[in-house]
Amino acid sequence: MKIISLNIGKPQLVMVNEQPVSTGIFKKPIADRVMLRTLNLDGDRQADLSVHGGPYKAVYVYPSEHYLFWKHELPEMELPWGMFGENLTTTGLLETETHIGDRFRVGSAEVKVTQPRMPCYKLAIRFERNDIIKRFLASERTGFYLSVLKEGEVGVGDEFELLERNTSDVRVVDVVRLYSSDRRDLDLLQHAIASESLPKSWRDHFRERLRKLTDKQDH
């Protein structure tokens, strides 16, 4: 488990339907080591802080293993590291094996897994195709966000050292499946709602989903 590409970028204006849109999704690999702060990496910024950034989305991780899948799905496209807007392109950290609340040391920083990445229209801007949002969710290859428990320096080649495996919690892929499917998995919903490591906005979303499902059952 390690970083194979460290990617940063600052918001830039792009034209969408003849309208300027500010986005920070255009990340480029760098060779230098940088400080990982509570809200982001030094030199990196998010454009729309209402949905990006913040302590629960300080840094975005995307597994390098998924690039092979997307190269098969989108053979006509060039897919450099950082294409999905991720800060850390990694190896050995998959959504099916990583739990919400897992804690790691990477470089001199300590981080915690908080939630999967949900795509917005900025991903469609980056890929220049509107179908990528639906395909991204359906693939369950979303990557995930980290919060920073201890600020520190990170760089390419740094290993992720597992400090605590939160096996009692839901996996990243479980959250994605609950969000994107209509499956009535009440046990998993209740598990996610009880997850103290999952941000409140997610737990509230699933609590409302559970309420609607139980209301239907009662009728």
C-alpha cells in the first residue's frame, strides 16, 4: 500500500456551454514532497467548498488499479495519473477492502478514511463526456476521501502503514452501493447509520432512506 503519484492543482476557469466554471479537478503529478494539512495538500485547492474540501474531504485517494479498467472502457482517451481529480494515486488500497474509519500513517502524517467520492458535473468536464458520472458510480470504483488526524509531509513512494483496521464499520464500497442502488438492505443501512466514523450528512441521508423504506413496509 503506497503512493505512486502525488497530484495537486489550483482552481481554473473553463468554459461550459459558453459559461465560465471554476474547477479544481485538473490535477498534475509532482515529484516534490509536500505537507498534508488539515484541509488539503500545500499547493492544492478546491473550487466549490460547499461540496469539496473541508476536514472530511481533505485529500482524495484513487486506486491506480482502476486505471486499467477505465482504459478498457475508454480506449480512445489518455488517462494520466490524477485524471479523476485525485490527490493520491495509490496501490493496494481498494474500496472493497477499506473500511470507513480505517486509520493509516503515510509519510509523517496520520489519516482516516471518511467516505467515498460521489461524482459531480466537474468529472464530466474533465472527461468531456456526460456519461462518465453514471458509469463512474456504476463501476463502484469511486476512490475515497481521507481526513487528516496529524499533519505531516508526504511524497511518492510513501507506504500506508495501517494503524487501526475498523472492521466493525462499513466498507467504502458498502456506502457506494447503499447510495447508488435501490436494494432494500435494511441491516446494512442500520449499520451505516450507526457508524460514528461516517460523516453526519451521510448518516442523515441513510436515516431518511431507512424511514422511507420502513414506511412502505408499514403500508
